[in-house]
Amino acid sequence: MLLCIDIGNTNITFGLYEGATLGPRWRIRTIHDKMPDEYGILMLQLFRHRGYAPEDVTGVSIASVVPPLTPVFEAVARDYLGQDPLVVDAGVRTGVRIRYDNPREVGADRVVDAAAVRALYGVPACVVDFGTATTFDAISADGDYLGGAIAPGIGIAAEALFARTAKLPRVEIARPPSVIGRNTVQSIQSGLLFGYVGLVEGMVARFRAELGPDMRVVATGGLAELVARETSVIQIVDPWLTLHGLRIIYELNRLPSRFAGE
């Protein structure tokens, strides 16, 4: 089985693939100062809880936007799973041409998402990723990564309100009963959720003006489903999009005969 690991600033998601089928998957908190042994033991415990053993893993594919944790998970792959991992970076074939001014500035997760959308959902497309940051990525009709936009994530906005004001509380990010909040908690929830819905709708309209009317809109990330329920501009919700892209890129690099001529 192939283990795909997406290391984000807030969460680490990973899952096991049997061929193209995603089986068990997990989401854990990103803790920057954990050692390889700590993550390795945790991963093995999660595997065993679902009935899997380390020797079931025959390959590992990693994308990381947290540089200090990249070697940590490389060590986990080698020491606990006996695998030399594929780490998505500038030297890895992705099938996606990057048109950014400096391609090295593009986060690995954004390139991996572009590869997944290109293969699974079609292009042109806008990928909206609700992570630590809310990112909008543009993929052209030719499947090229063009660039995008980066805004603070909903969680960051919620924490900023709590940290920078004297009386506003920390709230759960959830749908309030109505847009017009009847108390402080509901008012904050309304501003966060419906404010970001407005952000998404506005940005999607601007991306569509540049990419064309056939642009698909694919949302991913932990809050994608919550936001998608409040707007019709999001056409596809795929919470595990990055894992799918890691599988696709792994196959592209490890099974070259399938992709002869690319």
C-alpha cells in the first residue's frame, strides 16, 4: 500500500492507498518540535488500530510546507516503515508546468493539488484550499499552474479577533442560526463564515473572468464542506485532494513506463 502524507502548518493528514482507492486516513495536529520516534510510534499505533502493519506499506509520498518537519517524516518513513520516501520538491516530476515568476516559491501542497485537479476533475480550474491560509490556485486549460491568491485562513481570523480584542471570545467556527447574530458569539460566527463565503464568491468571479466560463471550482481543506454548503460557486468538495495528488505524483515518478513520452 502507498502511504501519502501532507504536512501542513496546522494539521498533518495521511492515508493509505490500495491502487487508486483511498482507504483509512487520519488528521493529526502539527507539532513542530516532535521527534521522529514520537511521530513514528503514533503512526504505527494508528495503523494497528485499523488493522494494518508497517510491512503493509510499500511506498511513501510526502508533501510539506513545514521545512523542519520534512526530514522528521523522511526519518519516520525509513526507520519505521523501511521505505525511501518520495518528497515533492523542485526536482520531482509532477506533470504540472509552473508559470510562477519563481517556481520555488510555490508551496508543494499547491502543486500537488493542481496535479490532482488536472487528473481527476479537469481544467481550467480554481482550487480553493481552506487550510491555515485560504488559498486560491489557478490551473489553465493546458493544465499549467498559473499562480493564485493567499488570504488569512478562517482559523487565523478567529484567533486574531480573540487575541487582539478585550471582550470578544474565542468561538467555534460553525454556522450561526442567521446572518444577523443575536449575541456576540453568533455575530462572530456570522462574520467569519459568511464573510469568507463572500470572499470565496468574489475571488471565484475574478478568477473566472481570467480563466474563462468553463472554469471548475474545487474546494479542499478542513472547512471546505462548511463553506461549500453556503454557496453555489463551489462545484466539487474533495477534503483529501492533496493525498490524491500525492498518489498521482508518486505513480508518475515510480512507474515511468506508464507515462512514456511525458
